[in-house]
Amino acid sequence: MRVVVMASYARSLVILRRHLLAALAARGHEVIALAPDDVPEVRAELGRLGVAFRTIALERTGTNPWRDLRAVAGLVALLRELRPDAMLAYTAKPVIYGGLAARAAGVPHVFALITGLGYAFIEQGTLRGRLVGALVRRLYRASLAGAEAVLFQNADDRALFRELGLVGPAARTAITDGSGVDLEAFAVAPLPARPVFLLIGRLLRDKGVAEYAAAARIVKRRAPEVRCLLLGPYDTNPAALSRDEIHAWIREGIVEYLGETNDVRPYIASAGVVVLPSYREGIPRSVLEGMAMGRAIVATDVPGCRQTVEDGVTGYLVPARDPEALAAAMLRLVGDPARIAAMGAAGRARAEHRFGVERVTATILGAMGL
């Protein structure tokens, strides 16, 4: 079969979908990956996996309707040219616009992977947030009506989509337990001697970055020797934090900003605890990677995180948007290296049992019948 995999970010194809793409190619399928940005090293790596690559005119975070309409028209033309037997799209815009284009182009088998809900579902406290949310829900409903199966990373997201009528009660669905983690690449590393916390993620409000900074302020008053690290790129998402906000925290001395990287492993190795105070997740990759490397986790008790972290065993779950509760959980681990080590070991075992990338890949391929 000819299989198209559509992404909103080219690097995610090799960071998150390498094993899936390789498995499809190994099973004899002709695989073509689509993404907006043409990154030479990504194209080269995909080529080594036996996967072709084509660029698409799709803005990952833009909200200009005319550009999106042009993007859909371009996707329809490309899919008619490629004539795939099946298409898998993941993240919001590929799922929505790719799904609509696939219906128009007559793609026989269309699959959608919901990797998280993001701004359109989380930020409902403003007029803009409510308007964007209403539009996105209508678009999801129209797109997913043409999907043969809809794959979710956690059961909470599936329940919400059913409640909102975005997938019908009879629609075929599956739970993938995230994107999986490469247990060999993310091997257990020795713990640092001093207390170090690390948040990895795009610099967005809904990742809980502001709450992390506020919690770090509280922690450092009690334990000045603690380091609170922040790793991840700036973003153009409506929920993005500004450089001025990040730099103010740096000047205050409460967080250390490490920039962005294509390899998080050295940074996880430098920390004892991975923190994610997110408002909602699919299944958080940074938490899986931290668990695989034997790190304790402090995360919020929200969809995605609660499916990943076993409270009191592999880490702590705290209420979202609550810096005081987050700080209290972090302080419980300060000065207790034995607890950090025990939680890290339990997290590694949980990653091996449930979140290995081979297991997740098999679930996705099974749901697609490939």
C-alpha cells in the first residue's frame, strides 16, 4: 500500500514517528511523509528509513482562514497526485485540514491521531478562546466524520470528543498510550548529587511554565541550593510566553533557561526530577523520557499526566494552576535522594511495562490494519 503520514512539524517525524515510519516501510508499504518545513537532515534521515518526503503549505499555529483554505486546496491537489491508499494525520491542523482534503481527494482509508487538545480546548476563559474553540470543534467534527478510525493518546480525550459529538458513538477508536519512548535510547542515567528540577516543553502558558517559575520562587526561598531548569523553544502559539517574561525570571534567579535542543537526554541526565505542570496533555513525551531515564516526576493531575504518573510511586500529581501545591511536592523531594531514586526506578519499570515505543507502534499499526 501507499501510505501518507502527515505532520505539522517536520522534526516530529523523526523524533516521534521514526519507529512507526520504519515499521511501515519494513512491512513493504510505500511511505510518504508530509510536513510544512523542509529540513535537510530530516529529509536525509527519512530517506535512510526508506521514507519519501514532500513539503506542504500548512502553518502549524497560524489562524488566517484564507491561508488555511489555500492549504486545504493544495493538500487536495497533492493527495490526488499521490493517490495514497491510506493516510495517517496527527496534531490538530493535519487532522482537521488533512482529513478534509483526504475526503475531497477520495483517499480510501483515513486515520486521525489526536495527540493533545491544546489552546482551542483549554483557553475558554476569553472571548477569543471561546470563538477559536467553537470553530475548531466544528472543523474536527467535519473532518473526523470521514475517518475510518480515530486514535487517542488517553481515554479522557476520547471521552471528551464523544461528549462533544466530535466522533460518533459508533465510530471506531483506539487508545495508543502516547507516542511511546525508545527505552534503549533513553537509558537510565546516574542521578545528580544536588537537587535539580527540569521542565521540558514549548514555552506556553498551558504547559504550566508560569506556575513552574512561581513554584521555583517558593522552593528557592526554602532551599537556595536547588536548581530549577527550563528547556524548550519559544513559540508563536496564542498561549506563548514572551521573551521578556522568561528573561525576568532569569534575572530574578529563580529559573535557568537552557534554550532548545534536538537531544534532551543530557539535560534529563543532569536533573533528578522532571516537572510538568501542564493544563492538559495527550501523553507527555517529556514525562515518558524522564521515567525511562529513571527520574522522579512531578506533574499535574490532568488528562494525559494522570495516565502516566502513578501518584506516590513514580512521582507526585498536584492540582493544575497551583504553584503552592507544585512547590510543596518539589520540596518533598529536596533532600530526599532515596525517594527520588525509588520513584525513578519505579518510573523506569512503568515505562518498560506500558510505554515502550514498540508496543505503541504495534497498537497504531493494529488500529490501521497495517
